[in-house]
Amino acid sequence: MPKLYIETVGCQMNMLDSELVVASLRKEGYELTASAADADTILFNTCSVRQHAEDKIYSALGRLKNAKRENPNKVIGVLGCMAQKDQGLIFKRAPYVDLVVGPGQLHQVPALVREARAERKPRMEVSLGRTDGSRDAIERSHESFDPLRDPAMRPTPYQAFVRIMIGCDKFCTYCIVPSVRGPEQSRPPAAILAEAQQLAGEGCLEITLLGQTVNSYRYRAGERTWRLSDLIEALHEIDGIARIKFVTNYPKDMTDDLLAAVRDLPKCSKYLHVPVQSGSNTVLKRMKRGYTVEDYREMLARTYESIPGVAVTSDFIVGFCGETDEDFQQTVDLTRESRFKNSFIFKYSERPGTKGAELYADDVPEEVKRRRNNSLLALQNQICEQDNEAFLGREVTVLAEGPSKAAEKRDELGDRLQLTGRTNCDRIVVFEGNRRQIGQFLPIVVYDANAHTLFGEMVTQHVGPEVFGLALPLATPDC
Ligand code: 5AD
Ligand code: SF4
């Protein structure tokens, strides 16, 4: 059996792409290996959002130079966003690479690997750039790749990502995504529902719907236009699916129908990732985010009011072009008042090809970016800790996902082990359990908490001489 090694960096969209590429190669007889040295085919599924992610891939490629010299039969491929962005530059920087395949061309990977091995000629398959043709032609050149699911590659057998959109049309000035993932295109509801049905049939309990701006989902089918709220309502009907999440939300598209769906549908996770990016109107304008801080505050107030117990998370970019101490202070103020469940904080990384790189100087010194990053992180951690402490003594419902990181490290082999899972509002909970409880919804009482984890104990019932965990068939609307 030929062996495949795949390394994935980046977002959940990339994790899903890798799952589907692996599924298509398994169909060709490949088996996965954890070692690049043993592999016949080595693939990197790449990210371009920040320079750091690209550097990681180029150094991983550098380490393969000798391996390819020793075994010219090895096929080395670079897939995903960096492949689309750098194209032929990858062959220049690493001439032993065989394949460069953009995210809109992944359906071609099995044939390209076969041809690369037979012909030993480098091949590149990428989609059209955003100004390389008509909208229609560009859309067609970015194909959504969702035909196969591979249960073994999913995050856990009980959880799956489901793509509902590709691309992005928002063109935030710092962001490379609209160039590399192409125009915003929503998938037909029928295809999404069929995929979710298939996943439910395979025992999947939780699905996470994916889109760069997932709540901008719109699909016209005859007279009817489907919005995300309509889609979630239809997915809610599928037996077996017990929890529905969706990422990432665009603040301007957080409409009341969607908030009502999240509130009223018990399978819907009370968790929303709605990145604000900055608390300064001057910076938001330069980022071309399309809303003001006041708009965001209004949206957040509406969200907290409509959905009791909802957890909201955000992304921030610190040190964007021209960001002053005052701008940053406004971000700090917004963070303090917003009580995000968590925030992902990034230092601005200039991306060639974006409007930001063209129009504005990357003028905030690295040291200042680092300081702002650390101070915002410290504040957010303080908030996380305070909010998590409010859970002490409360009972939450947790989908047990698998062994905790600590249990994995200790390589615990017995049936009793430390498990990890998430509440309905996406809080991580660690507790002692039994291996057979993985994949069940369990009632857990929280006895300790830090910024990012709740520690709990299972609520048990005495049934005769043995003590059983109480497994619930459905996610309940508590958090
Ligand atoms: N530099 C730093 N962070 C970025 N992000 C997107 N582009 C950049 C960039 N050029 C961040 C945003 C986005 C998250 C996925 O990555 O916060 O929400
Ligand atoms: Fe990038 Fe903005 Fe689109 Fe998000 S909405 S993917 S940040 S361009």
C-alpha cells in the first residue's frame, strides 16, 4: 500500500480540505503514515493568513530536500492557500516540489499525484485570480470540494465540519482570503442536508458549519431564498444530529432571524464567534470592515439580550497600520466591556497582494505589536477566568470528545481516564470518566476552573451495586 503523509496548518476550512484529500487518496489505495520519512507522497496543506504560517511550510519543505534526492520517487505537494498565493514561486524556492495545487483545485489531487509519479514533471493547478476574468469564470475556477467523507480523519467520530460556503467578498484590507479562496459562493441546501444526513448515519452527533462569513449564507432555490437560519432549521430536523455550531460570523450579518434560531433551536450551540478585529473606528475604517464600534456594540447587546447564556468570542488584530496608543486603548476598553468568552489575538502581518499592503505602511514596530498583544491577552485571560469561575458548582451538559491532553500524554490505557469535552456554549470541561462514555452527552458538576478549562465531576446515579454515568440522548439548552 502506498503511504501518505499530510501536514495541515491553518483554519478549520483547511482541516476539512485535508480530510477530503485524504479520503480521495485512500480510495486510490493510500494509507496514512505519521512519518514523512516513510511516505511515498508528502502533502502540505498550507495557510497564507500570516507570514508565520508560510515560513513554517517553507522550512518544512527545506528539510525534505535530501529526502527527495535520495528517493526521487517521492511525490511532494503543496496544497491550499499558499499554493494559490505563491504559485510558481514555490518551485523556485523548493525546486524538488512536484505539485502546487490551490484550494479550488483539490479534486484534482489524486490524478495529479499519479501523473507526477509517472511523468516526474512538476505540475501546478490553481484557480483564476480575482481580476483574471468574469465573475462567473472566476467562480467556476474555484470548485467546492465536498464529495467524500472519511470518518477516520474527522476531529472525532462524533464531530464533523460541513462546508456551507466557499470564498469571501468582504475584502478587509489586511486579508488574503478573498484572493486565495475566491468569490463568495453558497452551497445548495440539498447538498448540505444530504451530507449532514450521511454524517448522522455514520454516528456523528455534532456538526460545525463552515464559511469565512458563514452568516452571509444565501442560496436562491426557485422562489425561495435560504438564509443560514433556514438551513439550521432544516438541519435541526435530522435525527442523530444533536449539536449544531457555525463559524465564522461577520458582525454586519448577525440578523435577528439568526439570533432567534440560535435561541429557539435546542440543538443549536449557544456559542457565536463574531470577530470585531479592533475597538477603534479609525482602524476599522482602514481595515474596511464595513461597521463601526457602535454598530458592533449594538449587535453584541442584541445578541446577549436575545440568547440567555450565550458565549461570544472574537478575533483581534493588534498593530494594524497606523494604530496609535489611543486606538489600542479603545480596543482594550471594548474588550473589557464585551466579556468575550475568549479572544484570538494576532499581530498584524502584512500580506502582499492585499489593499492594506498597497495603501498603508506596516508602521507599528514589532516590539509595540508584541506589547499590545500581550497586554490584550492578559486582559482577556482575566475575563475568561472570572467568567469561568461563575460556573463553579453548576451542572453543565458536556459532549465527551475523547481523552484529555494530559491523559494522552500519560498514554492512559485503562477504561478509567481523564476525558475532555465541551458544553453547549463551547466551554472546555475536563473530568474523570470511562472510555465507553466518549461520544455521550454527560451531566457534569464543575468544581474548579481556570481561564480556559472547567474541571468537573460526573453526576452519577446509583443503580444497584454499580455506578453508571447518566448519558443524555440530546444536547439540552443549558450551557
Ligand atoms: N495579519 C494578522 N492577522 C490576520 N487575520 C487575518 N489576516 C491577518 C493578517 N494579515 C486574522 C483575523 C481573522 C483571523 C482568522 O486571522 O483576526 O479573523
Ligand atoms: Fe478575510 Fe474579512 Fe473575508 Fe474574514 S471577512 S475572510 S477577515 S476578508
